[in-house]
Amino acid sequence: MPTSLIVLLLLLLCLPLSWAGQVVVRKSSEPFDAFAVRDKVLQEHAWQESLRLQQQIQVLQALPIGCVLIQRPYRHYGCGAAFYRPYHYQETGKKSSEVFIQIDPPE
């Protein structure tokens, strides 16, 4: 078997291991809590997910100038290419106010 073929086969076998993710090497004498690591990874994932959801929701306390009220299929405002739906919001002990949440274009 030619040497170049052997090298190619070794590269093909080792290449998927380089995409496996982060590898941590530790001494066996060091204490290790796999459940704590799992909980930390889950907590970081939940945090990233909440940031992603927060970025998706755009809440406005006032609409931009030039928005048009559209009554059908439900009450919403068209502001160029963006659409907003009004919602009543009341903070504890404060007067109720209206906020506008960006929505997908209604059909």
C-alpha cells in the first residue's frame, strides 16, 4: 500500500475527532463533579436562549411617526415594512399604558 494512501486514511479517520468539541484533560487525583458541569452547561444554554428570545421581541412604548392603524384581521399598526400590535401593560401601582410589540405581517 502506498504511503500517501496510508496518510490519507489516517487523516480521514482523525479529522472527525477535531470537530468533536472542547476536550478537557485533568488528573485523576483532582475532584470532578460531572453533574455540576452538566448543570452549568444547561444554565448557560438557558441564558443564551433567553437572550435570543429577548432580542427577537421588540417592544416599543411609542410608535414611530407615520404608522397607520389597520383594523383587519385584527387591530394593528403598519409602519413601513414593520407591523406592531398594541397590548395593555400595567406596572404594579401605576396607570395602565399601551405598549407595541412587533409582529409578523398579518395575512
